[in-house]
Amino acid sequence: MSIFDLLNEALLLIGNLQRAAESTGKGEEAPLWQHLREHWNFTVTTGQVYVFEDYLAGLDPARTSYVSTALKVRADTMSQQAMAMLLRTLDEMADPERKLRLLILIDLLNFIAATDQQEALARYREDSRSDAPPPVIAFFDTREEANAWLNHLSAPPSYGHVMIGDEYYEIWHSREDNVRELLRGYVMEYFLEDFDESKPLPSPAASFNTREEAMEWLASHPASPTALVAIAGEYHHAVYHKKFNRHTLHSLSRLREEREKRKAEPEQQEDETAAPADD
């Protein structure tokens, strides 16, 4: 079973055990299961699946304690409470397959502590609760530049986002067969939900005649993390990528057009594959 399969089954177990706790009057455990879910999300969405797999491979199979030294020294109170809950659950669980998934969750806690990523996890948690789009790893002007960068990495991230121009792309990397791909991402379409097309759009933060004017203004008025601006009368989401001190601009009308086009594609494919009517 691949590390991705193990992690996905561990995520399903989090949901099952959280619902079971809530149905049996253990609602106080819900924040702890959510804490574990955030560890899972952080590890997967920051492209560290194979880093975590290598960490697991380096563990002593004869270890007598599931709690790492790093966790004992560095863990915050909630992580310590989550570990105690997992150990109790492990003792009570009879199913060996579910025990294996619990051990994955135990080692996720250990992994974050062992790699000293508590602060990075806290920042990720805060960003995920804001209206910020996902962080990006790198910027490129062309698809060719991005592909060259990805293909020359000795250890690509298992997942992540990069920007090519003003477009989000997702990294997909399979270490088993050395597949490396960049797939167009549509995360900005999520922000269309903030605007009801039947209602007038709110006033933009600023209006400009050209993109160049907008970028010059944004350099001294960084969005935090997004802002609505108008360029030649067309509304754009301005997104501030703080790590790189850069902005990208995303046309609302283009986002809507692309969303409608993708919605129509399955219907078109269904029509094309439908059996012809009998004469």
C-alpha cells in the first residue's frame, strides 16, 4: 500500500473516530481530532508526503515507546493531549488495520515535532482560516520554465502550487514511477462565491487604466491577502504573495468564463458518447 493510501485511510479514520466520540458524549475530543486533521492537511498540502515516508522508514521497528523524544520536548499542550487520546484509543482498539492507521496519526504528531515545524504549522493553520489562496512555491513566466525547474529538482515536493504568470498550477509528483506534472489549478474560482452575479459588485479598492498602473500601486499598497481592483473597468482579484513580495491579478470575468466552460465539458462529452438514436 502506498504512503498516499495510508494517509488517506488515516484521514478517514479521523472522521470516523471524531463522529463516534461526539455520538458517545465525548465532544471534548472534537478539537483534538481537528488538531490531527490539521497535521494531516499541513503535511499533504505542503508537499511533504515523501519526507514523511522517509521519516517512517527511519524509525526503529523495535521501539518501545510511540512518543518521540522531540514530541516530549517540543509539543504544545494540544499535541500532548492529542497524543494521549491516540494512545488510549490504540489500547482500546482490536482491529489491526485500524491500529496501523492510528500509528500513522501518532507518527504525524512525532514528525512535526521531530522536524521542528510547529511554527510553520501554526502559520499554515492561521492562513487556512483566513481568505488567503494557497501559498505558492515558486513563480515562472512560462510553462517551459516551470517544467524545466520541476524536472531538475532532485526531490520534488509531492504536491504544491506554483504561479505561471497569473495562473495557479498544481504540482503532482509520484516518486514510485518518477512522474512529474504541472496541472492547471482553479483555486481562484473559489473566490467567485463571494460575489453574487445578481447583485452589484462592491466598490474596488482602486481603479486603473492599465495593468502596469495597478501593479505600481499595489507595490506600495499590498493586498492583505486579497483586494478587489478595477483595470479598464474590469474587476480583478489582486493577490499578495507575502513570501515573494509579489502580486498576481485574476480577472473575475475570465474566472467565470473558465468555470462555465469546465462545467459544460462533461455535458459535451456525455452528448458525444451517447448512443445514436435508432432510425
